Amino acid sequence: MNTLLSDEEDTIEFIREVEEFVRKNAISDSRFGLDVMNDEHFVFNLRQSRVPRRSTRKQIRDYMKTYDFKVALNG
């Protein structure tokens, strides 16, 4: 996350990151939502203009980084 981005710009970037993550890892939107927020509609709601708090975006970004690391280890 770039700290120079406005909250709105960061949210837009966050949505792009989530979209890329689910595509790259072949995870369904509902599976991702359940894993990160216990909400199978999370990704759908993002696409419908849901704006998660900055702390929530950070938590999910951390999850995505950790997930990539775990996948690399289990290769």
C-alpha cells in the first residue's frame, strides 16, 4: 500500500489486488471471502462499492502475503 494514496485511491487499488489474488491463485470469490472475513459475499460486495476500513484492508493484504508465502513453501 502506498501511504500517499487517498483512502478512495487505496480502496480502488485494494480491489485490484484482491481481484488479481483470486485469479492468480484460482480461488473462488466466496472461498476468499470466507477465509478472510468469514463472509462469502465479501468480494461481491467489494465490486458493489463496499469500502472496507483501512485496518481491514491491511489485515487482508497481510493475509494475501502470508498465503503466497505458504504456497511457495508447500510448492
